[in-house]
Amino acid sequence: MMNKTFKKDDWAKALEGLKDKFKVYVPVKEGDFHNFRLLGNGRKPNFEFQNTRLSPKSVILPQSERMFEYSLEESKEDAHIVKEVPKDFSPQAIVGIRPCDALAFDLVRINFDNPQFQDPWWVRRMESTTLVGFACNDPCSSCFCTSVGTGPFGERGLDALMVDLGDRYLVRSLTPKGETFLAKLEFGTEADDALIKKALSLAGEAEKKITSKVPTDRLRGKVVNELFNAPFWERVSFACINCGTCTFLCPTCWCFDIQDEVYRKEGDRIRNWDACMFPLFTLHGSGHNPRDKKLQRVRQRFMHKLKYYVDKYGNGPACVGCGRCVQHCPVNIDIREVFHLMNGT
Amino acid sequence: MESIHPIRGENKIMSDIRNPYLPYPVRIDKIVTETEDKNLKTFRFVFLNPEDEGRFAYTPGQFAELSIAGKGEIPIGIASSPTEKGFVTFTVNKVGQVTTYLHNMKEGEVMGIRGPLGNWYPWEKMEGKNVVIVGGGFAFTTLRSSIVYMLHPDNRSRFKDITVVYGARSPGMLLYKGELATWEQRDDIHMHITVDSTNDPNWKYNTGFVPTITEQKIKSADNAIAIVCGPPIMIKFTQPVLEKLGFPPERIILSLEMRMKCGIGICGRCNIGDQYVCKDGPVFSLAQLKQMPPEY
């Protein structure tokens, strides 16, 4: 375990100094909000945010990713044969990820890396990634991370955690990976006990600021078809416009589509984020669609996160309480209310 | 520290595992037009790399993704039996972009197959039992695989009576007509072929819908397991017939279809409740389905 402190100005310089050893993703202010971007090209990290607009899930599962390539040029010996493309799995770090978004990687791991199948790109990217968390001193009013397995200073899924102590950051390693990362940083000094104590007291204060609570205790015991047939779905889904915003913002939404794209005689097989909110997601070739109604799609999204995932993996729910969907749903559908409805309290 | 916990990706175990999204290259060896409407063709594929055939070891009931560079992939049941060596076959209905393109391809062309995927019919539970196969239309493909598998001299003694009810709209819409005629002649399988209707005066088999013929021909559910594959309407009306005959839901086996992409339970679209049809299915017992949300 390593505890180091960095003056705020030094922290940016220390990250900058890592550029040759790691690809460093940091929060960058873009207009009114923050998103994770690769450090470089004059980009400056900016840690003055509650949370980034999008979680950094795209660092591990890019919104569009080239899977394979092929040539349709008949004169080529390997025409029509789908082949792997070179990919960069060199070490990288996501610095400034909130504990909720780090928990999301932990929750979706079972989908991409299970005894039966491993998604090679997701797994290798996770292996090469160090997650340096950023504790929340001031959680949002829509945050409910403490109800779903982490907290504003939560450590689950993280390799290191940084805490804002006003004029400086305390950064503590949590795994050997985090320790390796921290050891490579310049400008840091050993943190003394007083600073560590201060961080602890901030953690307590931050937890008290989380006012949203959701119940999850009865989800596992519920009979799936009783929840499926519950009358409340009509009301929950009534205002939904199937825009898919919730799924794109959600750090635990992982669904993707696979498409072929060809330019002249060269083509790629690409995977793109997809969403259960769209009718095409489940449309059969025959025209039949098992989820052709809005209610069915809204129900699928919540049932997947709060029931199917819980049942399948004895885990979860597959929600980290980041509150993004609550904040950005254009018709104010609130997952916290759905927790109450499904859990039955 | 770095040597204990390497963070470099290159030296990790993943490089040893075959990419499950990468299709095996195959050559179209033979194309047979199966039905009078020419909408169903059977494609026989040979692996370009002979060692891939061994990697593609499958069990009847499984499916694969047929992969055409530039067009995409489609999940199709495997119609050949693992007892048939040197090739794999798929019968494909012309429906969408990929299948339409495939129907226009020629023998000798190169494409890909990815699999085998999904689970299979419960062969261990079927041992020592009477097997009743009920199929309709073009869903007969994995049933054909199963029949060929069971009739193979190595396997036939593992099963008791094999009874097949197979129906199509008209005689010209039946798949595998040559094999059906051969099986009709055998005494180790009871065939009940039927068509919805026909004005062919030489039609020598049954006329009537599959559920009706099942009710007439299947006499008992004793020590029997039923495998049902067909269009939803056929399944809907066959289910009560089988239950009336005394088949408990645990011994009624169904194979489902769903829109799929990855085929390995990762991309997220083919779920029914907490079950992915591609990975946890496509084969489910009626008992399982009764516990799952009716969303298929």
C-alpha cells in the first residue's frame, strides 16, 4: 500500500510525465461538461466536476470498434476471409474515474469474461488498464451509490483512489497494479497520517451527503414472471420516447451490434453500441418482433438490470447509482422509483 | 512488482485463446435447392483449413453463424450430423440481406462459419427412451441432423422407438425429400410425413396439419421424450396434444429462434428473461419455458 500526495499543479505535471509509459485518459472539460479523453495534443486534465457526462466505458468498449477486416478483391489469395486487425493493448490508465463507474467495470466483467466465453478485446483492454479513482467529496442529489455496493469513497474495482484535499490530492494504491502506476509518478511525496485522517473524515462527510436510497434486498426473492406481469410497467413506460439516452449514458449498459462496412473492395466488421430501447434490436428476419412495444422494451431494460442480471449471476443489481439516467432522461423516468416498485417497498 | 503483476497485455493468456468472433473460412462445396418455391437451399461447406473441422466438433441441435464478408452474419441450425464427416450443411430460408446474398452465391465461393454455438438436444436424457420428433416447415434442419445421428449404426441401439411427424404446406415444400423416402422404407424409424393439403393424386402419405397427425399417430408418452421444432403456430397447437398424450413439460423439448449477433451470450439482444437463447439455448424444455417470461 502506497500513500502519496501531490500538489494540484504537480498532479497534472506528473500525469503529463507518464505519457511515454501509459496512455492516460483524464477528465477534460468540453463546453459545459467533462468527458474522458486521452492526454496529449495540449489537452489539460480538469478535475473540477461532479461526474463526467459519459462514463469511461468507451475506453474498454469503444462506441464503435473495428473487429476484423477483409478484402473482396478476387485477385487476392485471401479474398472473403475475415481476419484479425492489429490492436494496441499497451498499458493505459483511466485517471479520475468515479467509484460508481469503476464498480460498473466490475459488474459487467462477468458478461465479457466468463468460464465459457471471453471477449478478447474487452478482457485484454481491462488487463492493460489501471483504474485510478477519484473520490466524491460532493455527491450529486441523484447519486445512490451507497445502496448498490459502493460509495463516494468506494474502492471496489479500483487500483488506486485519489482524494481532493483542497490544495492537494492524496493518492493511495489499492492493488499491485495501482502501486506500479503510482511508483512511476514524479512529484509525489509520502503522505503523513494527518492527511490520511483528513481523507477519512471527508469520506464520512461525503457518505452523509448521499440522500437518495433505493431498496434492493427483495429483488432476488421475487418471482420473475410476477415482476414481468406487474401492472406498474404501463405507468413507468408511458412517457418513454425510446430515445436510448439512458442506455448510452449508463456505465453498465454493454449491448452492441455487429455490422459489416465496405468501401470499394476493402471491408471491416465493426461493433457499435446498441440499445434495447430500439425496436430493431430484436426484430427477426421474418418480421416477428418479441419486443415490438415500448412497454416491453422499457421493461426489458429495468428487468435486465434489477432482476435478470441478479438472477443469472447472483450479483448486482447491474446499476451503480451514478444517477446519469435520472438526470438526463428527457421525460423524467427515474430508476430509483423503479427500484421501489420492483423491490416492493 | 511488474513481474508479479504484469500490466502489459501482450504476454497475457488471452493470446492463447481463439477469438470467438472469428469465423472459420469455408468453401461452398454443394448447393441444393430444396423446395418448389426455391426459397430454401441447402449449402454444404468444406473447411479451407482441414484442422478447423475438428475444432468445429458439434452435437445435433446446435447452430452456427454463417458469415459473409461485406454482408454480415446469420444464426442457422446445423443440418448435418456429426456422424457425417468432411463437411457441414445448413438449410437456409431466403429472408433478409445475408440470406438473399447467400442464395445467389455459387459453389466454390469462399465465406465463413462461426461455431458451433448454443446447447443441444438432451441426448443423455434421451438414451434408452422412445424419441418422438415433431417438425414443421423449414425448422426440420436440426431434426434432420438428429435423425441421421440416431440412425447411425454406432448410435441406433442407444434409443428405443424413433417416431417422426414432419409436415409442410405442400409436397413440394418438404425438405430432404430423398432422405424422407429412404427413411420411409426403413423399419427402425416410424415416419409420418404430412402436408397441409395437396391435389397431387399420387401423394401417398398423410394430409393434415402436424398437430392433428401427431394426435392420430403418437399413441403413448410412456418412456418417451418429444422434440418439437416448427413455426410458432404449429408449436402452439402441438403442445396441448403432447400434454394430453401424457408428456410432462420436462419431456417436451423445443428449439427457439431469436435475432442474434454475437452468438456467445455477450452482445445482449437474444435474452428471454435471464436466459440467452444463443448461449443458454436454443434448446429449452417446456418446463423451463414455463418459468421464463413469455417474450419470444
